[in-house]
Amino acid sequence: MTPPSSPDPESGPPARPATGRRRPDAVPVLSTGTLDDVRPGSLLVAMPSLTDPTFAGTVVYVLDHNDSGTLGVVLGRPSQVEIRDVLPGWCDLAVDPGVFHVGGPCETDTALCLAVCCAPGGDCGLRQVAGDVHLVDLDADPDELVGRVRGLRVFAGYAGWSPGQLAGEVAEGAWACVPGHPDDVLSELAGPELWRRVMGHQTGRLAVLSTAPADPTVN
């Protein structure tokens, strides 16, 4: 039997055993989505780097997106104008607060209405945007929607992007493109509170951003 050989003094000390320390986890990549994620019913959530006062800290519900451009309405930006003072027939179907919400900088004298429907059915002035969310024809009879909607919001104006404009802003990281939910349309939350709630529903680093100020200019 061959005896074990002695360590070679020139080969250095034997390797030390692992200490058991773990390599720190890699920081997850911040995924904000792409233009392919933009579709009716999705949300454009302003990233903290977007400092344009028109859209800083906003959540935009997308109404339409095609080769001609993109349309949406800003959520959670209530005005002081009561619905009952302008569209009295619709105020009883509106959720609190029963005021016009500022939907965006385009055509602010135009009223748009979004309803979340529980039983749309029939021709009652509704046009589906996505899922249970429908655009409402404000020239229709509001009585026909009683029992068909769980609530509605009325917006003054809308947000619009010409072809290629939104693509550039998304590529610059100005917007996160995330799925929307009907409850986002009817939420009583406004401004930074709505922004943080939507961000908090996301995953990864987007969710972490929910603790940051929606509009860094007010920090």
C-alpha cells in the first residue's frame, strides 16, 4: 500500500473551504413594457422621470391605439364642476365624487363618459373599450342604463398622441405600459394615491416605485 504523499511545500497551502456566504441577488431589471403592450383598456403610468406638468404623476386609461395614434383619459384628476350642473340626467349613475374629471389637454370642452357595466346587452348607447368598460353615448337616455352599469365617470377632454409620438416617449422611459382593470376607472383615489396604488399592483421594481413620489417635482 502506497503511503499518502506529503504536501509539496512549493504548492502553497491547501484551498480553504467555502465560507458559506451567498452572492447577493442581482437587482431585477426595471421592466416598463413596450409599445406592443399598449391597447384599449391598458394603462400608461407616468414614470418619475416624466416631469411635463401636464402628465407628471398621471395614470392614463387607453381608449384606442392604432396606426393613427393613441387616445386615452387621465384618471384620478377631479375638477370642481359638478355633473349635476351640466348633465343632470347622468349624475345619479356617476360614482363619487360626482364631478367632471380632467381627462387631458385635448378638446377640454368635450365630454367623454366611461361606464363599468354589469349587464350591457342591447343597444343602449354603449360601445365596448375593453372587458366591462364601455364608452357611453351621452346623447342617449340615461334611464336605459339603470341596472346595467355599476357606475360611470365623466371626463372633460382627453389625452392624445400622434403616430410615432407615444413610441418615442415609451422608448425614452417616460411611461410604464401595464394592464388596466375596470376598478381603476371608478376608483375614488386621485393623484399620487391612485398612481401609487396602480404601481403597487405591479411586480418587480415597478412595485418598489410605488413608494416613490409620483411627481418628483413636488418632492
